[in-house]
Amino acid sequence: MKKVRCATYEGVDAKVVDVESTLTKGLPSFSIVGMASTAITESKERVKSALLSNEFSFPPKRITFLLAPSELAKSGSQFDLSMAVLILLNESDVDLSRWFVFGELGLDGSVKENIQLYPLILSLANQGLISQAIVPFESLQKLSKIPNVSFYGVKSLKEAVEILKNQETALPNIKQSEINYPHYEIDAQKYYYVKEYSEDFIDVKGQDVAKRAALIAAAGFHNIILEGSPGCGKSMIANRLRYILPPMTASEILDVAKLEVLEGYEPEFKPHRALKNPHHSSTPASIFGGGSHKAKIGEVGLANNGILFFDELPHFSKAVLESLREPMQDAKIRISRVNSKVEYPAKFLFVGAMNPCPCGNLLDLHKECRCSDLEIQKYKNRLSEPFLDRIDLNVVMQNVNANDCASFSSKEMHKMVVEAHIFCKKRGQREFNAHLQDKDLDTFCRMDNESYETLQTAIGRFSLSFRSIKKIQKVARTIADLHKSELIQKEHLLEALSYRRR
């Protein structure tokens, strides 16, 4: 018996699959066992044709392949090359068990690229499960971004067989490429950023308070709700927020690229965080993920390390808003189905935009609101208290005058975010302020005596919950970072309190 290694998906993560083969005497047959999908069972014809087209003799034996573990459902065409090399090297004495072999075979024996190959191998690398692999030559450019893996690119079945026969002398034909963007290094960790502002905050006239809140949200990854009349700039601010977010590590860039491939896009390997903006009519399955047979990733999971923007927030269904509480609190989303239970990371910055009333004119100085008190109350009651308790910054925006001027550009705001990020990392903090654990608050959210007394006064006056107290401390820590202050001071705490919901 011979075996090589391959992989398949289980949710968003890759699982190692051992491809085992036996060639025994009996009536000639070709069978694949181990919960293989249609794409895998169809590989019989591709493998047969590839062998015969390259003058390899197809053995007149009973050929059986086992894809282990048997209880794991497998899918994808990346198993073709594994099975072909096992047939050809079945009687050789080479050890194949430490090799990963990926590739779809053409009928002429050529090895083709599989679009799912990059996220599959990246997931294995992130789990520390792979060190060397034979892959399609076409995939090398993308795969070169993945660290700590030696890749042997092949264009044909013959080349793969030669590498495995001469594995002691075979050399990987790829050099790992660096992420080619500006970066700085703190404690041996590189943080990459890009100075591109396709949509600039300079276009947002007035709204200094909202822009200041957006700056704080970006620097600390704090959830924010913008409330204001139609046309005051809520969506403009939300769409420009992604360009001033903190720099990214190499692993975050690779994870974003993996999600881009899962969506069907060509990965850019660019330090730009994702912005996901589902429509309020979207189904819960499209937002959170799901499916009857296979739990697929949704918009919440795709927004990992980026922004999840809900425009017209109260118009989202109650079920969606209440289900959003778990990923906002735990930074993960769990999907349970009869056939699978999957957990996706979901560490996102939530941005909500809403009107002050159903007609939108409640805060407008020039238009009359047409809504009754009951309609306004019913509109606002769509957002439950537990949901609102997970929001760090609440901003009420005013109407914009034609004479208002812009105060900050995205370039200036991004510079402040980067400086705050450096200040944060130099004190040894790993997480963004919004995602600090309770046990870390005493270490990183230290206050001077005056700010501590101010917080105690606020707790008594506003009857703050434990969650609210912690969120105020985290927001104040971000404001202190923007001012490069080691301790949270009174003015930082007062500004954080000004953003709490009234």
C-alpha cells in the first residue's frame, strides 16, 4: 500500500486527507471510497486518459483508493494528481507519505490550476500541517506568498513523477516573495499599510464630531452607529472608513486573500481591509452563512479583520440584528446544521447607519417631520437594548450647510491611526482596544486618579452596566492612544462618555 497527502475543506478550514491506494489481482476495476464527491469520482476518466496519453500503461488490476478519514466529506478536483502518481509509483520503493500532492489533470496529462488551491494550502500552512507540496506550475505566483512551505511546481504528470522518484535531489522551483508594501516592524512583527484613498474624508463637509468618532472607531476597531437625516454623510463616512484602518500583519493579508478566493475574486495581497455592506433585505443565511448540506461562509465571516456596514440599520430583520449580538461579542460565528457544525472567525468593526425617524426629517432644521411619536418609538424599538449595549460609539449627525468646509483628509486621519497603532503595539498589546479581554483592562487601561473618580461618578449618575463601563474604558484608551498618553486622563474619559447612547 502507498499513500500521499492531499486536503479538502470542512467549513472555511482545510482538513488533511490521506490518499491510500492498493493494486491487487482480480478483475480490472477502479474504485474510490471515503465519501468522495462527484468531482472526485469523475477523476477516474481523467486519470486513465492522462496515463494513456503519456505512454504509461494502465495496470490491469483491481485499483482501490481510500480517502481517509472516511467520515469526512471530500470535494474538489485537486485529488487527480495524487491518485495518478500512486498508480505509477505503486511498485517503487520511494516513500511518498510526507508529500502533499495537489492538481487537476487534463486528458493529455497536463496539470491544471484549481481556483480553491490557494485558500486550501494557506489554511494548512496556518495550522502548521504542511511543509512541502507538489502543485500546478500556474499556481506558484500566488502560493509564493505563503511562508514556510516549499513548493514544487509541475506542468505535467511526468514532471510530478520525476520529482517523487528523485526527491532527495529535487529542489523547490520557487522563492518566497515578500509583501511589497510599506511597513514598520515592532517586536519582530511587520505591519503593512498602503497610502491609497480612493474615497477621501476631505469630501465630507462639516460633521467634525462624526469624523472624530470615525477616527476613534478606526484606531481601536470600535463599533459605531451614525444617526442623521438622509444626505448628511453617514454612508460617505462608512465607505471612507476602510482607507484609514490600522496596518495589517502578513497573516491578516493572507487571510483576506483567502476570503477573496472563496468569493470568487483574484487575490490582491494588499493591506486593505474588507468592507462588506449587505442589503437590509438579505436573508439570514447570506449574512451569517449556511446551507442545507454544507455550511458556507456569509457576509459576517467575510468581513473578518474588516468592516461590516449595515445601512438603514432598523430595516434589518429582528432575527438578523439579534443574531449579530454573538459575533459582535465573541468575534466568531457558529453555524449548526444537521450535516455539519462550523465556526468562522468574525473579528470585524461594525458600522450602522440609521435615520432618526421613519421619514428621516426629525433632526432636519428645514423640513417638517411627518412621523407621530408612536411611529418614532416603534422605529427605534427595532434595535434592542442588548444589541445597542454592544455599540461603543453613538453619533447624532446634524444637517450640512453649503458653506461648511472639510476639516481632515483621509491621509491626515490615517497618519493619526498609524501613530496610535504604533503607540499601542509598543506597550506590548496584541489586540485592538475594542477586543481587549477583561483580564487585560487593568494592565492596558490604567487611569490617573482624576479620571478614576470621574468614572465612578458616571457609574452612579448613569447606572452603567458592567459591559458599558468596560466599553467606556476601551474607548478612552483609544483616545489616549491618539494623544500618545500612557494613562487615561479625565479629558479622554469625558470624550468617551460623550459618545455613549443617551
